[in-house]
Amino acid sequence: MVDIPQVEAFVAVATYGSFARAAASLFLTQPSVSARVQVLEAALGQRLLERTGRGVRLTRAGAIFLPIAERLLHTVAEGRQALEAARSSEGGLVTIAASLSLSTYLLPDIVKRFRDEHPAARVSIRSGHSRDVLRMVLDEEAEIGLARGLTDPAVHTVRLGRDEILLVVSPSHPFARRGQVHLAEAAAQPLILFDKGSSDWVLITGFFRRGGLLPNVVLELEGIEAAKKMVEKGIGISMLPHLAVRQELRAGALVHVGISDAPALSRHVDLVYRRKGSLSESARAFRRHVQATFPSLRQDKPSPEAKGHVLAGGPAGRR
């Protein structure tokens, strides 16, 4: 049976023309090198080397076998490099840019599953509005971007799915017992909005304007978490992304109320990466986890009675 150390010893002797110098290059003793060559010759049934007064030379069989042995060692070296690259990618750094809400409500589940499978990997996440996410990807500050409605000619866009924007109320609110209300009834209630000027804010206020209604906005907050707490306290109602309220809906801390006479709102959630260049092994693995995990996070989504209507993302804006 031929093994790699035997082949290495033969190639070294053939290269240096001496058992002594071959032994020194391999950090072995001369008898060890000689023994390995002898075992190789026995396995092949051919003499590969012969000693001369001036050193060692190849036999005819040795001359035939040498280029094959060199290719074998080269192939083994390539294999080692490939395995090392794979091992390094497992422990590589994945740089992610994500919108503020997706960093909070989507990425924890994805990162947990990714790290369970790739424990040596490191993940760096930077947050911002959608325009910031797109800029970070284009400027190569992040390999992957996650946001709502991201499109640009310079990036690949992977449409992960839709995230509904739901009318939610506290369990004690009269709407909670009804399950469905008319849009005009919702507009008359104290409404809590978040992130003024963002695309979600524009989408929600436009939702009422298209119905010819002016919502009764009583409170505007910077973030979704504060809006949820205000609704739980019964201060008002709100329209919030499903990904942000799915835990509260399951726990019964908030109640989803359908709107019977208006189309349900939803936004696309997109993953983007640059068209120019290629993703690292770690980033490709992370992308696969995102695509596999996102559908499962939406399995508990409520089924509004109102017909669904998705708004295209359009150019990246403030989200």
C-alpha cells in the first residue's frame, strides 16, 4: 500500500539527489527516508532509485513514476488548502447591515441558528434606515443587507417574503372583542405612530388618507418598542409590523384587529448583496440561513379577514 510520506520521501531524494539532503529537508533521519523509499518500491514492485558513486539517480521506472508522484503531492497540497479555507470560512467574519427593526426582531433568531451550526463564525451587525443599509452594502462595509423594499441596479435583491403591518390594540380595548372594524372606526381612535418621516410612517398615514380619513394621532414615538408599550397600557391603538409584535400576539399582550373595508398592508423584506464581486463562504452560509429561517418566523402570522395588498418597496428610503 502506498502512502503520502513514502511518496514525499521518494520525491525529496529524486529532487536533491541524496538521501542525506532529502532527510534534512523532511526533518527526518537518513535511515527513515531510506526505509520509506524501500517500502514504496516494494509496494510498486519496481526499483525507483539506484545509488551511484556520485549520489542517487532515478531508474527507468523512477523516471516514469516521478511526475506522477509530484502531481499526487500537488493534489494533496491543494486538498489541504481547500480544507483550510473551508475551516477558516467557518470561523470567518460575516458583516451584516440591517434596518433597525429587522436587527431587533428578525436577526436574533437567524443569528442563533447560524451560530449553532457555525460556532466558530463571528457576526458583525450594523443598523440604520434602508438608505443606510444600501449604502453600507455598496461601499463594501457589509456583505449582506437586510431591509424592507431594497432595490438598486448595483445589488442582487432576494425577496424573502412579506411583513404585514397590523392594527393592534390592548386586550382590554373594545376592538379586541370584535376582531374586525371599519377603517373609519380605527381612524377615530387615538393612534400611536412611530419613526416620523420613515417609509412605514408614510405608508400608515397614507393608508388612512386613501380612505379619505385623517387619523387621530395622539402620540408619535421614535421606536416600535415604545409604541408597543403604550398600546399595552391602553393609551391608544397602533399599526405595527408583524415581525415586531408576533411575541406579544402569542402571549396575548396585544390583539390583532382586522380592517374589513380596506386592503391589508404589507412590505417586502429583502436581502441584498453586491453584483460586483462574490460573497465569502461565511456570508453565503448566512444567506442560506436567512432564506431558510424567514418563512418559519411568519408561520404564526394572523390571517386578517381583509384581502391582502402588498406595496412594492420602491427606492430605498428612511425606514
